[in-house]
Amino acid sequence: MSNQVPIAEGLFTWPSKNPALLGSRCQDCGIATFPVSESCSACSGQNVVVEELPGHGTLWTWTIQQFMPKTPYKSGETPETFEPYGVGYVELPGGVRVEGRLTENDPAKLAIGMNMEVVFEPYRTEENGDEVISFFFRPAA
Amino acid sequence: MDVAIVGIGIHPFGRTPSRSGLQQGAFAARLALQDAGVEWKDIQFAFGGSASSGSADALVNELGLTGLPFINVANGCATGGSSLISAYNAIKSGEYDLGLVAGFDKHDRGAFNADPKELGLGEWYGEVGMMLTTQFFAMKIQKYMNDYNISENTLAKVAQKSFINGSRNPNAWRTEPIGVEEIANSMMVNNPLTKFMFCSPSEGGVALILSSADKAHTYTDTPVYLRGATMKSRRFGSFEVFAPSQALQQVDGPTVDASKAAFEMAGVGPRDIDVMQLQDTEVGAEIMHMAENGFCEHGEQEALIQSGETRIEGSMPINTDGGCIANGEPIGASGLRQVYENVLQLRGQAGDHQVPDDPKLAYTHVYGAPGISAVTILQR
Ligand SMILES: [Zn+2]
């Protein structure tokens, strides 16, 4: 069994039975942001608290990345194995719109307003065998 | 003190293997000096910028070591606009009355490589493949097309117009017209945008000579006056490039803010403008920037573009030199190219790409990462 590590500390709860994206919410103006920030970019205050963001939302906009990006892209793919991938903003109710990779890369299967859920899946494998876990948005019922 | 542009120079955009970016900047500067009938030693100060061709102030090695203060400006795609505003303010303050603004660049092929750390973002953001400006532009127009019924055919028509205008401009990079079908069917880059709908990194240089308005006629018979020059950064809630999250409540972006401030400063409105150069990193940007700058309502672009109103001979000529799509984008020079084009238009010297009926008021707009915009309004 390989070791699973999150792509960045503090981005989502990990390890966890029910992992969730982590945002921060300003206690003065109520604005949430992702990822966690030490200050509020709406009111410049620093009275922020970390909270788990909702796991379901709706697709606000999207695109498909059709060519393999240069560094700093780090997926373990080569130009030969590269697969186009979806990117979008998902509106999490009461929270914020979060930008993330989509599990779907077929434009015919994506539409603004559709239901989406956040999932946490292996993104790449490090040389030492560690599986790097990242978050993705997946079309939901 | 009012400010006038009294000299302009350009190095053709595109690919020039025989000249460095700096040499292209010096080439443009010499032409601008010649155009104003002044010598380099007469110039009292300079502002300039280059993103990947070294420091702009190294121009003094090419032009001569005269001891003038030369300030380097680095502000992404708004570098040229920021240099111009800095020079404008220097003359307006009364401190100087003759200065140079220069921008040049020479980029490698392919999409720009952005570093998340430089923008205060985590490395994960780049590793998962979201550190690409092209994705932002694609997602913004995707949403806009959904909200305001803009068609895919209209996207292609914008690029078609850019290539037609480029074919009429001897300093453009892309000088062959390309048909709507070919544009729409070229390689998909970021849905809904294809390869021919994007600008590419390129090379080029532009220089301008600015003087105080009261001395302008000693340098030229055709001074062009800067009636407005503004620059804004994003406010909380605007939808911008390189944003891991976006507020639920959306506010107007920096383009809207810079545009309103510029019109107020100039004391004119969008209907008074005869020719406009709008940031067109890709075709969607040109479409959305038409409304964000106040030239139409959101959604009116579909009819305006389909009926040809944004062509050189139309009622609102946009990107008359071919814009970024036909000229490519040398970051340091790009915003100044717009000003160069407007000065040509206002002087009536734009040749095959001249807007008819003696344009009197011209407008430039740049937009760049991570959410900045600069606008100028020029009058002859
Ligand atoms: Zn706040």
C-alpha cells in the first residue's frame, strides 16, 4: 500500500474519512476565501477562521486545457501520455467559487449550472512511490 | 500643464532574428526622436519597460550616456500604459517638459510561463495546471457567451477582422487574411477558443516623445494631446486571472474602473470616440472589453460584430492595426503600440488602415495579470 500525501498542506483535510476543502471566513464581513488566507481581501481585516467548505455546488464556468502546459505543470505525464483536462469554477453555496480541475474532459458533457461535487483522488506518483492527492470536481446527480 | 505626444517610432512586430529586443527598442527610440526633430541629449527623462529583454534603461548604452534619469517599469501587460502614465504625470507636475517612453520585448514561442510564487500563490496551483492565462480568458468568455448569447461564429469574426486589419498594416506580424472557417477549425486551445483566436508572444519595440502642451508646436505641426490617462488594479469581487477562488458577489473589473476614470478626466463619453484599441489577448477579450469600456451594452456585441461595425470602415473601428491578434504581444511594447496606432490615426497617417472622416478622439485600453488595466484618451 503506497503512502498518500496531499499536494499541499492546509488545502483540504487529509487524512480524513470525509475530506473537505478548507477555506477561511472573515468574522467581520462574512466573506469566505479559498485557500485559507491570514487576512480578508474584502475588508483588509485579520479576524478570520478556518472552516470546511461545502462538498457540492454548481458549475459557474469551465474550459478544457487542450495542450500540455510547461513547468510549473507537474503531473508525471509526458507529451505522449498527456490527456486534455477540464478546469472550472464551482460555486459552493454560502461559501465561494473555487477553481479546480474537473474529472470530465469532454466538452459535450459539461454545461454551466450543472451539479458538481468535490472528490479527492491521486494526481501523480512521486519518485519515492508516494501518491500525491489533489482535489477535483466531478459531475454529480 | 497639458501633455502632448510629439514623436512616435516603432520597430515592426513579429520575428526579427537579427536584432535583440533592446536593439528593437533603440530602433524605435531613434525613429521617435527623428519624428519629433529632437536629439537624445535633449531628452530630460525616460520611463520604459521590457519583460524578457533586460532592463529598459540599458537603452542608454545604445542611445548615449547623457545622465538623464531613466526609470524601469514592470507591470505585466500594462507595462507600456504604466510607463506612459508615469511620463504624463512627470510633465503634468511641471518638473520636466520633454521625455521619452519606450517599451520593447522579444519572447520565446508558446504560452507564457508564469510562476505561482511571484503572485503569492501556492506551488500546487501551477502543478495541477491552472497557472495559464489562456484558461482564464476561455472561462470568462465561456460564461459571457452563456449570459449574453454571443455565438461561436462571432468569436471567429473578431479574429478575421484582426487579420484583415493586420494585412493593411505594414508593421504587423500577421499580414495574411485568414477566413472564418479556418479560424474556427484551427486547433482548439482552451474551449471555446482556437489557436487563431489567441495572440502569441512576439517581438517589437515602440517609443514615444512627450512634451508639455505649450511647447508641442516647436516639435511638430500635428501634436496629439493626452486628455485622459488612468490605471487601476482589481477590487474585491472582480473576476480575474490566477484566482484560486472568486467571491460570490461579483463587482466590475479594473477595466470598467479605469475607463470611467479616463472619460471623467477627459470630459468626454464613449460616443465621442472615433477609433479605439482594446486589449485583445484573444477574441473574447475584445468582445467583453467593448462593453466594459462603455462602447456598448453587454450582449450588443453580437449584432455589432456581425454587421461589421467594428471594422476600419464601421461606426466603431476597433484594433485598426490588427491588435494583439495580428501583432502578437511583446509585453513591454504592446500597450505603446496602441498609442502609436492612435497617433497615426489622429494625424491621418495610417495609410491603408486609416479610419475615414478625420478621427479626432482615440482610445486605448490594456488589461493584464493579475487584474490591472490602463486607459488613455488622445485628441488631436
Ligand atoms: Zn472581511
